[in-house]
Amino acid sequence: MSEQHLGLSQLGRDVPAPTDPTTAVLERVPNLHEDTDYLTRFTAPEFTSICPVTGQPDFAHLVIDYVPNRWLVESKSLKLYLTAFRNHGAFHEDCTVGIGRRLVGLLEPRWLRIAGYWYPRGGMPIDVFWQTNTPPSHLWLPDTGVPSYRGRG
């Protein structure tokens, strides 16, 4: 299937990076293995947003895991969507949970979780975790692979 046949507007095209996550286009493609529970993971180790109070940059390592149902997120659109947060002012919790909820609204997955490991600012790291429900009991669910912040200790 071609991108045009799937109705995709970004894959295979030169498109500018969106500047606002609320208007960024997230796209989906059909899951050809809808009858199988499997885990898909996206890792964004250089996610950035802006503190809504100070305007200073915030950095996070995001891990998004989901069990698809009918739809898969198209990865280029996901990368562009995450890029749209670079100049977006929002607190860590709002970014992390908002991304998860937007993906759930688009994909209607069987299960989704997002982990946001935010780098320290003001001496305190903030980690944010959100999931839709209990994962399927038979699912192989690897650890996110991101250690808790340890500092110099």
C-alpha cells in the first residue's frame, strides 16, 4: 500500500515541523495483525518542552508502549508531533499524560502506557507514569530500560 492509498499526508513527503502539539497531525495506519496481542514501543530519549512559568527548556526520556487494536501510529507523524513540544509551555505531567491521551484517542489501543523520565531542574527530577488499564496478562512487557535518577551518589 502506498502512503497516498493510506491517506497519509506526511510520510514520504518533505513537511515542516509543527510548532504546536495541539494542531500537529498524528496519523495512523491499519494493524495487519489485529488478531494478535503484541507490544509496540517508541522511545524518545531527547524530548523537549518549555516550562510554562520560566520559559526554560525541560528535557525528558519518554517511553511509549502500546498493544495495538485496529490501528498503529505512523512513526513519522509521531516524531513530528513530539517535536511540536519544543516551544510549547506545559508542566511535565501535562506533557506526559497529554501525549498518552492523544494517542489513545487516535488509536483506541487495547492497552497503552507512557513513562516520562524528566531530567532535574531545580535539583529535582520528576518522573510521570500513566497507563490506560491493566496490560493483557499474557503480554511480554519488558522494563522501560530507564534507570531512576541517582545523581552523584
